[in-house]
Amino acid sequence: MDPEFLYAADADRDGSGRRSLARRCQAGELVRVRAGVYVEAAQWQKMPQWDRDRASITAAVDQAQAPRILIQQSAAVIWGLPVVGRTSEILLLAPGTSHGRRRGSLRWTPRRLLEPTTTRDGLTLTSRAQTVLDMAARLRFERAVPAMDHVLRPDAARSLPALEKDALLILCENLPDEAKRTRARRVISFADSRSESPGESYSRAVLHLYGFPPPDLQYEFRSAGGQFIGRTDFFWKDYALVGEFDGAVKYGTAGSSRSPGASQQVGTASREALILEKRREDAIRATGVGFVRWSWADLIKPRNDPDGLMSMLLRAGLPRQRRR
């Protein structure tokens, strides 16, 4: 949910004056989202980063006198699609035959519309299908895969249906040149709705780029008696190796913003979750497989870093394959 914005223009009209907002910002009571747009600091501090990004985009569009149409990553934020790698730019559709321009954090870029623009939460933006195709055609492979994986499954939280690969492949043929069409086809073909988080999707793309064999996704482990033990993010059966992306936020880090009772409850829940996870991992290991865990920090390390993902998997016995 977007926060309640305070506008300098409104302060001028009601007589309080925009300087009062600036003084409250200097005092730490308000946060300046954009020039002339503020949010209560207490509300802003409780918002996760993706909600702050959404608020910044919304403020930029709300301020405009002329219509602004969101594209690519900026449209993706409003659609609730995962965007890997933050940018301060707000991407907008350049009008008519314009070659694009920049003004501060705003960037107008020409795009061939593959489908009519639409509205979402009062904002005008490219369609969900065009948004992921523009990302696939213009971003690095590993940054485009998470959004494409996401749209292949229904988004129940936003009441959005899954998109079909065949329809996306047909639509991508209208991209403006063959290089972009080829990049988009590659991402569509690789995408898999079984990836359950952006970290899993990004990991799978990196594993592919590193030349590791493709893993089974969401593999179910069972005991000798057939009892369900758990599912794993990645499993290489031929090498008896499990891989898991650990993207969970550490429990208890927000304790300072909670009441002592709430902090205690979070700490208790985290300990119980860790105990259950340890038991699950031990039970899976007992079936005779190896186990490798990694995080975002491991993923973004250079490919030859001794503590990076490639080195971790090579040490665990997973070979790289010669790529054609």
C-alpha cells in the first residue's frame, strides 16, 4: 500500500507553507521522497525497500501535469514483478517519435508497444507481458529470468493469471530487431514456473551461465518408508547433491522497532524455525546426499572468488559442462 504523501504545493495552498515541510524534514519527522513530496518518517521506516521504490515511482507520476507511462523495471515494480539490482532511474515511455531524454532521475525511452498500455493502481504502464519482454530483451540474462519465472505462475496476491510461454513467444516476434527477439526467446525458453522466489530464479540463471548441469527443481525427499521429509530448491541426482538458496531475512533484526514483547515473540519464532530447518536438513542428508547453501552475498561474488557460488559447488563435486 502506498504511503500518504504530503505535497509542498498543498502546503502553499493551505497557508502552512512548504518551508514548514522542509523544517520537519530537517528535524527527522518527514522523509523527502522527491522534490516537493514528503512522507511521515515513522511510516517510511517501516516500509520494505520494494515499497519505497513503488512510492518513489508513484510520486513521480502523481506530480506530472502531462501523462507519464511507466515501462520496463519501473512498470515491473508496480506489477509486483521481481527486479534484481536497484536503479535510481524511473523509466518512462518517450512520446511520439522522441529519441528519449533525461531529467534528474526520470528517463524517457522510446519503445515499440507490443500491446496497448494499461492502468494499475491508478498508474499508466506497459502491459505485464510487454514489461517482462522488454526486460528480457534489454537486461542481462540473469536479471531478466526472475520476472519471467514469476509471470508463468498465477499471482494470487494481486489476482493476476499466469502468462503462457507460447503467447509470450508470439508477442516477442514484434520486438524491433532480431537481437532483442533472440534474447527474449532465450529467457522465455529458460523460464520455469517452479522457481518459487527471485533468489531461486537468479541462482538458476547463474548456474546455467557457469555451465553447471541443470538441476531438478522442488525435488521431494522421502524416507525409506515413503514418509515426506521435505522439498529442496535444487537437486542434482547424478551427483547426489542438494542446493538451497537462503534468502530469508534474519529473524529479530527489527526488534528495536518493536515492543519488548513482540521482539521476544519474534526471537522465539526464529529459534523454532531454525530448529525445524536443521531437522529437515539433517533428515535429507541422512538419505545420502550432500548439501550446499548459498545467499545473495555468495551469488554476487566474482565467478572465480574462492568463497563464491562456483567454488562452493565445485568443491562439493558438481562438475561444469562444456557449453556449445
